[in-house]
Amino acid sequence: MAEEKESVGREVFDQVILPVYAPAQFIPVKGKGSRIWDQQGAEYIDFAGGIAVTALGHCHPALVAALHQQGETLWHVSNVFTNEPTLRLAKKLIAATFAERVFFANSGAEANEAAFKLARYYASHRHSPYKSKIIAFHNAFHGRTLFTVSVGGQPKYSDGFGPKPADIVHVPFNNLDAVKAVIDDHTCAIVVEPIQGEGGVMPADPAFLQGLRDLCDQHQALLVFDEVQSGMGRSGKLFSYMNYGVTPDILTTAKALGGGFPISAMLTTESIASVMSPGVHGTTYGGNPLACAVAEAALDIINTPEVLAGINERRAHFEKALDAINQKYQVFSAVRGMGLLIGAELVEKYHGKARDVLMAAAENGLMILNAGPNVVRFAPSLVIEFEDIEQGMARFEKAIARLVNAA
């Protein structure tokens, strides 16, 4: 008989965890589909998706089955050996995208770290060791390693950690002239999120992304798309570059790739990948059989016409409900994003209150996100039931009513 686990409450977090998070006061203990239950049995509708991770909801039967089957077969062998789930997942990602080579890691930050290192290594070996400049954008977010946090254009995440990696230039997002002013033959890469996530759910203009592609071609630089948050169906296409008709040289993905199991991937072409050799880069857990088995199951479901077609259908339901709430309360200045990555920007009167909305929603049985201080963010399951959307938005309206009444 299994030993009963020790009961732990929210106060334990404040005693034992490094104080870099400020989690909600309730502790989720069980999830099914787009519903979550806490320690007290209270139910929540999940519009947060673990920050765009649980793209098929909680405990999807196909993912549970894949995890169970692989969990009884082979967990880990390291990269001294390869394994079947890794190879199957890589083949399927290549078949579905522009890519010809894949590198697996465990988080979006690691995939981006690999992408940035590859871009510099490629430029150094194919062109010049002085071709190392990376152009990135204000309000971008690329991860929390020192390199990725330096490329992300938000000083609040990178200040205070000592000298930053050099030769990184930040310019305004969606401003092609600003890029033209700083790009030169020493530029190795332009790094961009097709939809800025943490920066306020800001989609790139089509002409901007096409212009970046052209500038990279002119200056023999690589175009890197960070699709950690916007990839794996989130935008309504398998990857958001497919909405734009602009193909990057390197693409990173994570979050929804494993449907909740930690895994990430960097995708690139044969010609760029060929610069690498054994030992140049690596990771102990990358391509782990457990992670790849779950990710293969997730990819098999997400990359279907039915699921992809249903994403914008669901978005329409969210937009309709948000519009009705806005007609009543006049709280949003814009609703942005693509597919089921939705950002509702608060009007100036409520600037700085996005986190308050998040907390009020939780008290009304709804889990949502913010994207900066002024934007409420939704990143629900791509297969969320329409009834859950309807009930969740009714709960969201209660949170908005509280915000308005408190003003």
C-alpha cells in the first residue's frame, strides 16, 4: 500500500522556494481538459494553459497513454546513444516544416541559447569571426539564461547579473527603418518573435517580417524566429511563420511541444546545421525518450486539419465575449494576437491593473495571464470545449466588474 504523502500548504512555498515567483494562494492538484481543482476542491476554468503549454488541456488521454507506455519502456539513455522517440519526433517536425535538422533541449531558453550559439558559430566559420552582431527587439522575451535574457530587450530581467554578452543591439519592434539603421556586414542574426508574447501579445506586421528576411539575405545574416510561445498551433497554423509566408533560417519551439512535458526544439536547414560537429554543443536530457514520446503524441494531434481549423473558430468565441464585456464596461483599448494567443490591452484608466484582473479572475474560478502590466493574456487549450469558453468568460466578466467597481 502506497504511503500517504505529507500535506503541504501554500505557506510552505514561502519557506522553501527561491523567492523569484509570487504564485497564487491556492494550489492546483488535479486537472482534466480545461478544468483544474485545488486542494480544497474548488474548480477553475483554465484560460492560462500553463503559459501556452498545455495546448491539449490537462491529462489528455493520448498524452497520458504515450507517457505511460514510454515510462514502462525506456526513460533516459543520454546522447551517448540515440533513441526511437527522438528520431520519430525529429522526422515528423522536419516533414511538417522548412527544417532539415533538429536539436532537442528541455526549455525555450535552451532552444534559444542553441539558436543564438549556432548563428554566431555559423557566421564565424562561414564568414568571419567578427561577424557576431545580433539584432533583437525591445520588449522581446527569449528566456532566462544570461545569453537569452540579454538578447531579450527587457532590462528588468537582465540588469544586476554582471557583464552581459556583448554585440547585441535592440531596436523597436515592427520598425524596419530602425533595423536598416543598425544592420551591417558584421551582423550574424536577427532574432524575432513573430508574435511577441511577454511583450504584450504583439503580432509582427507582414511587411516587417518580409523586410527582415530581405535584409538578412542582403547581409548574409540568419533570420531566427522564436516560436517558443507562438508555435505548435497557437496561431492557427502549426507554426506562426506559416501565416506570414516568411521562412526563417532557424526556428525555436517549446511550451506546447510537449503538452506539459518539458521539451524544446531548434529547427534549421542542412546547410546551416552542417557547420556543427560532435562536442560543439549539447545537453544531457535533450531528446529524452519520455519527453519525445509525449511530444510526438502532441504533434500528431495538433498537426491535424480538425484541430488547426478549430483554433480560429474558438478565437471568434473569445473575441465575441470580450467585445460584449467591453461594450458594457469600456475597459479594453485593443484585442490583439493570433489564434488562441490573445491579448486584451486595458485602457489608460486601468493601466498597471492587469495583475489585479488576474487575481480577481482566480477568485471567480478562472485562471488567466497577464503580458506586462497593461495586457490581459489568454492562452487556453487549443481544443477547449466551447462550453468552457462560455462559462470562463462569464467568470471573467465578474473579474472585470470588480476592477471597474474598485476604480
